[in-house]
Amino acid sequence: MFVSLSDDCGTCEDESQEEAEVARPLVSETEGSSTEAAEPSVCVGLMKTGDPNTELGHSERQTWSRQMDFIMSCVGFAVGLGNVWRFPYLCYKNGGGVFLIPYLLMVFVGGVPVFFLEIALGQFMKQGGVASWNIAPLFKGLGLASMVIVFFCNTYYIMVLVWGLYFLAHSFTSPLPWATCGHEWNTVNCTTNFSRVCLNQSLSPSPPNVSSLNTSASCLEHTGLRSSVMEFWERKVLRLSGGLDEVGDINGYLVLCLLATWVIVYFCIWKGVKSAGKVQIYVYRGTVLSKKSHGTPLTLTALGSYNRFNNNCYQDAFILALINSGTSFFAGFVVFSVLGFMAAEQGVDISNVAESGPGLAFIAYPKAVSLMPLAPLWAVLFFLMLLVLGLDSQFVGVEGFITGIIDMLPSKSFLGSQRREVVVAICCFTCFTIDLSMVTEGGMYVFQLFDYYSASGITLLWQAFWECVVVAWVYGADRFMDNVACMIGYRPLPYMKWCWSYVTPVVCMAVFLFHVVNYKRLVYNAVYVYPWWGEMLGCFLALSSMLCIPLTVLYKLLHCKGSLMERWQHLTTPIWGRHHLEFLPHENEARLLPKAEENKNTLLYESVI
């Protein structure tokens, strides 16, 4: 339970009565770390008043077994499929090397400040995505919005792993099934020899103002032929229907792959971060090995909440940003070396094979490996890399969602009284049930709907904007910098405060408005235009997270008594956890300690001040 610092606790619904996990006793929390890490002059005054009749909870919060577990978990979350299949494509389409200038600028004025803010907030509050916003209870809708976004990500992101597992299961044959025609799923327009078709057409008479390159690039389009890998993807894997309104039958093989993937995820996180961290290290090492062999906002808060209070999260934020960007650069070189080989083999320009998203992972790359010597070996290595690269992101996403759910559940409720394993099973089963809509013949249209709207750039920019505004202007940027100094022993560079207060919110809102003004209708494969009701469903997915913030603010203000200023003052007063007792002034400390005789299991804190 938390201690509320508000002097008029009776004017609103008592926020201090919310049940949540709290940190373990400070004696164990600071074990192995120096007690001189923070200056008392900075930390004293964090808590000024308290309710002497408030009882404090005593449940211990798990911490990482080793700090490397936290680093690897964050790397697993931050480094994902987007580094491999989106960054290289965006870099190519936006000027190549010139694109790195705005990219690096955005990393330092947007990415790193928000990354650091979320990790530091979780570590300071020792709570998951929702309860961590007790730092400004009026804006706990930020946590709810994060929960919704992560839930949607967990639901549709796993489909990439399902498709990867399906391809992997078909990679142990020679020749590869997508490398040849003549299968039951192929049509009469299937072809594997691109260069011959293009060569024959290039030898035919053509107008003098049409270049041979343009003829080569568009020859398949004129003849109506389709590649064998495209037909395997659309007619065998997806069994693609004509549109969103044509649901069709469920693909039994994909259901088995979906079930297997969720079972793997469940058994990797069901015991919590102490076991999940070890899995992250294993998966990360597998990812690195696979790359070498082949040549290639809620979740962060939840991960940070399992850190020891004195962990140097400021240093971690820069290390993780460097690893993330470095992986993107490395992936760019590898991806386009393969695409260049593929373009040369097909006799077309590289712009005709450069794709992004599933098109790169399940069309361009499978075709590329089919052209290589020992094609089945390269196919197995590639799809293993794809699986381990996606699995660690899925682990962390689900773990962050579970952490937020457990922190929100009252201990006396049905779900709150269940073991963690039961809660994880319920969440995984719920996501599995929704995923069944994506293994139908119209499942790809549902997948793209989730990908384009539910966790798109618009929703994330909206979230990042409000996070910076609340921390910098409601709670106070200088105040939060002092809190960070309490944890790491020194104040971060002023550039962080300037970004939280001015630069990052302005940039996020500017890009957000640009997206809204230049909105375009959703199209699949440059052919199928989504119906209006499909777009309405997508807007509902986006607004379901975005509206959590203003609706929560409105609800709390309306259910609070007093003048508007009194309501604001009460609802923006932080609700502290037990681990914050370390920073109590000596004269106020005794009033916050619980009565030992009321609970024989009570663990009293010893003040280091």
C-alpha cells in the first residue's frame, strides 16, 4: 500500500488505499551498494508529511538476479524486427546516408530522453506501467494507455513469429518449397526464372525512349507472371482471401504454430523476472550467433521497476540507445548486401526488391536464400534468427503487460489472489483467442489493421508527448532530476531537463500533427483499399489507447470535491511507496512506520539518514 502525502485526503477518493506491490526492505535493496550514493541534501524533503494512521504493505518486489539481466531484457525489447526490416528500407527510401542526420538528431532529442525517463520512473517508483504514475495520480491514464498499446502489440506481433515458425518447418527440404513451381498451391502464372522472362521481353522491339532497365523492371508486371515465393506466401501460408470482409476458414497449421509460440512465451515468463532475465540472455546470444552465421513506453517502466534503487539507469539509457542504433546500422549493411545479390540474380534494379516489413522477411529474403548454395541451410539459419529476434521482444512485451496487470489488481480480488502463473496463463490465452482472427484467410488484413493503427507512430508520439509534459510540468523537471540524483548519486546533464521540458514535447507534437494532416487510407499490397468500416475499426484501436489519458483526467476531476485548484493540488500530489521512507526527515519518520504488533511478519525499515 502507498502513503499519500496530501493534506486533504478526505476530499477525493482515497488514492492511498490502492493496493500494489511495494519494494523490498531497504536493507536488502541497498545490499552491495554504497550508502553514500546519494547526498542527503538532495534527497531530504522528498516526503514532507504523512498520515500517521496509514498502514504500509510488506510484500517484496522481485529484483533482477544480475544487472546484466536488465540490460539484456531491454536490449531484447529495444532491438527487434524493426531494426532489420524497417530501418534499412527507410534509410534507402529517404536518401541513404543523408537519412542518418535526422535519424541521429531524433535519437538524441527524442529517443534517449524518453527512454531514460521511462526507465528512471519505473526504478524510482518501483512499480509497473500504471502504478508508476502515482507520481502524478491525475495522469494515471498514461499507464492505462501504455497497457492498451502493449496489449495490442503482444496480440499481433506474435503473428510474425508464427509465420517464421511455419517457414522454418518447411525449410528442411531440398529444394525449398517456395523455390519451385508445380505445387498444389501454384497457378499457371508461377515462374522461377526471372532473368529469362525479362531477357526475352528486353529483346523484343521497344520505343527508343524506353530504357532497358525500365523494361526489365516491369516485365513481370506486363506478362502477369508471379514468383513462386509470392504464391507460397499468399496461397500456401496466408491463403489470402479477397478482402477484410471475407474471413474464410481457419488455417489449422498456423493454429498449431500459434499455440506452440504462445506456450514457449508462457513458460519463459511464468516465474517472473528472475527466470525471464536468463531467457533473455540465452535468446540474445542466439540472436547474435544467428546474425553472425547468416551475415545479417510501459515495458521499459516495468523493467526499470525491478532494478535496485541505486542502479545507474542514466548510464544504462545511453548504452541501450547505442546498442539499438548500432544494430540498425549493422542490419542495413547486411540487408542490402543480400538484396543487391538478389537484384543481380534477377536482373532488376535494387529498388524493385527493396521492401519493408513482412514483405522483406517472407518474400524478398526467402527468395534470396533460395538462390544461394545450400539453400535449406541458409533458410533454417535465417528463420531461426527471425524467431529469436522476435521472441525476446515478445517476452519483454508480455512481461511488461503482466507486471502492470499484477500491480493494478487488488490483493483481495479473485485475480489478485491467484498465483502469478495463473494470471500469465489468462493473459496468454486471451491474446491467443484474439490471434485466431489472424490465422484465417482474411487474417493478413486484420494483422495490418492492428499494425497500422493500434501501435502506430501516432499513438506512440501521443504517449511520449504526455509523458514528458507530466514529468516536466506537472511533477517538475528539477524535482525529477533531484530524484534521479538520489538514485545514481549525481544529477544528469541539463540537456535531459531541456528535452523533457521543451524539445521532445514540441518534436513529438509536430510529427504527430504532420501524420494527422497527411493521413492516407490504408492499402494492402498497393491494390486492396480497406473499406470505410475497416478504417473505423482501426481508428477505434488507436483511440482506445489515446483517449485513456484525457478521459482519466476528466473522471478524476469530476469525482473529486472542492474547488478546481484544490482538486488539481490533491490529484497531482504524489503517492509514495515504502522504499521512499529512506528519504524522510528524521522528525517525520516515526509517524510513517507501521505498528509492528498488527502484523507479525512486518519488516521495519532502518533509516540511513
